[in-house]
Amino acid sequence: MFYFLFILAILPIALILYYIYRYDKYEKEPLRLLLLSFLLGLLAYIPIVITELLLTYGYRYIFDSENTIFGAFYKAFIVAGSTEEAFKWVVFIWIIWRNKNFNEPFDGIVYAVFISLGFAFIENIFYVFQGGWAVGIGRALTAVPSHAVDGIIMGYFLGLAKFLHNSSIKYLLLSFLIPLFTHGLYDFILFLGRASSKENYFVTFSLLISFVLFNFIFFRYAIIKMKEMVVKSPFNIE
């Protein structure tokens, strides 16, 4: 059972990373730098969890209950979305931004996804071993791809900022704010569902539909942005 859960936890991450790596058509990124990006994303889990715990305890100290719309919003956008995307963004700027291998727009997507899924790797292992195979399948279809989407969007705007807009502050901000929004909205739907009454089947069903639509829309958006970046590659001579 241990090996089954471990494979279930890491397989979706491995498949997405392989897909992103293969999608980089014109100049492959060095495996050493990709591995470093992944490992730093994984190590970012530690300060992220500490920050999230502090923000959560601070909320509980001030407010009586988390099972409210405001509580769901706070946990989704402040605790989870802003914290996780901020640390991923910092890792990218620290390691990748000035690296000589970041030499075309699509590279931003590649490195950002490796950083994002480094974090998702350790997070997914904890959730899957805690919740079992059903949680593993659910996260393989939702949470893990959503982390990848956040990375694609972050990398897309970082690629724009560096190569097409002369390190524009606007696009640097968007590279953090848009993933924060997509990440926060995803979690908000989940947390709001948990906060709603189990007897309110209409609310639960509506949130489920919103959840599916959200994933479809942003997965599609992420693929479109990937195709745009490939076309804009300076190594594209087609």
C-alpha cells in the first residue's frame, strides 16, 4: 500500500513535468538547473508552512470561526494563495531571473512549473498518505494540475517581463498577482464547500460545478499561453 500511494502521489507530477519539458521545442533547459528549481520549490515548503501556520493562528486569535465566507476567503487568498505564490516567485527571481539559460520567453514557463511542482510534490505526498487513494486520485485530477497552471501563468508573465517588455514592473506584478488569484479562487471554492452546510445540497452542487468550470477555464488558458510563448521563441525559425 505504501508504494501504491507513493506512486499515486508522484505520478501526476512526473507526467506534467515530462510534458512541459517535451513542449520546450527549440532549446532544452539544462537538467541540473531544472532539478535545482524543483528542489528549491520543494524546500520552499518549509517556510511556506510556517508562514501559513502563523497566519492561520493569527486569524483564529482575532475571529471566532473559520467556517464563514470571510474565513474561506482569508484561508484561500491570504493564507494559501499569497504565501505559496510569493515564495515560488521569490525562488524564480533568485535563481532563474538572471541566469544565462533563461534566454527565451518559454523558459519562464518551464522553470516556474518545475518550481511550482517541487512544492506540489511534497504537499501531495503528505495529503495522499493522510487521505488515501481517493484523495490521491482527486488531487491528481485537480490540485496538482492547478499548481502547474499557476506555474505556467507565472512563467508566462515573467517571460513577457524580461524579453518583451524590458523588465516591466507591470508584468512582474502580474506574474505574482494572477497566479495568486487563480490559486486563491481554486482554494476558495474548496474552502467554501467545506464551510457550507452538508444538508445544503444545492450549494454543494453549485460549488462542484464552479470547481469543474474553474479548472477547465484555467487549464485551457494555460495551454494557450504556452503556445504563445513557443511561437515567440527567438529560436523558432519556422
